[in-house]
Amino acid sequence: MQSHASEGPASRLSRRRDRRKTEIVRVAIEMLATSGYQGMSLEGVAERTDIAKATLYHYFSSKDGLVAEALETLAVAVLDRLIAARDAQTARPSHERLRALVREQLRVLTVEFPEVGSIFSWQSSWPAVHDEARKSMRRRHDAIFREVVEAGVAAGELDCDEVDVALQCHHAVMNSVSVWIARTEDPAARAALTEATVRAVMRIFTTTDNPKEPTT
């Protein structure tokens, strides 16, 4: 049997490296959200994580390498939560799945990952090398909602005539309103705004607060 003592140091080193890498990426995400691409630097990340810049290069050889990792890390974290919210309602009618998705998106934008709105919006200061990563995030995000909306339209539960237009309106509303909600300090007021926003967004895809039952 292999000795745990012989495995220990290597395992601890690996876990320590993983924790340090996670911290570097987290700080990079925060700086990208608050300062933009131009304002985020390896020097700044090294200072915020309290490591030498030379050590940082052991994890990421360039700023763009770190930015790419930060974008994908944030994208996966957000999309995993939306997929989980959607799939938790698999047996429910599409309008209920959509409502759960909208509510979870608001939670992501206002509580879990408020950085998403600023990082994945189009900004001319970002270099073209990262355009595809941000486009991919939007495509994957759109696909999660599109699957539910198109199923709802096909079942007769949702009645938006133009799915593409409805989804674009939905995304625009969420990006704007989430900032307003996030700045609301009173918990009760924030909860009320969240539910009012969910109802308003649902009207983009239906003409009533009481969507139709599935057709048979």
C-alpha cells in the first residue's frame, strides 16, 4: 500500500497552487469589472494577491492568458447556475421554467456575479483577441433561454411572435434593471423590485401574468 506520507507534500502543494490560481483569477475578474481591460494589469493582480509578479508568471505567462481564464471561469460559473435553475424545473410547464430562469439570472447579476454585466458588455477598450470568448458567453447564455422560450411557444404556453426580438429585449432589461436592484440597500425593497422585474420580463414572452396551460 502506498504511503500517505509520501503523497502528502505533493498533494498539499497541488492544492495550494490551485487555491492560489483561483485567487488570482478571482482578483482578475474583480479588476476587469471595476477597471476594465486597460485598468487591469499583472502588476495590480500581483499586488492584490500579495505575490511577486515573477511568481504570477508561473501561473499565467501573459495578461491576455489571465484574462482568457477569467472570462471562461466567470462564464462557466454563471451558465452552470442558469442550467441548474432550468433543469430543476424540467417537469414543469415552460413558463414556470422561464420564470425560474429569469429569477436566477437576476440573482446572478445582483448577488452572485455582479461583474458579469460590465465584463461581457461590448467595450471598445477590449482587444479583439477576446471578442470570441465574450461572443461565446452570450451565445451559450442565449441558448439556455432560447430552448425554454421556443418550447413554450411550440406548446402554446408563450405567445411572443419574434423570439429573437423578445430575447434581445429581455437581455437589455436584465442588464439595466439589475444595476438598479443591486444598488437598493433595503432587503425588502430589493426583494419587491426583483419580483416586479420577474413579472415585467415575463410579459415580454406572454401577454398576461397567467400564461396559458400547455395545449394537448
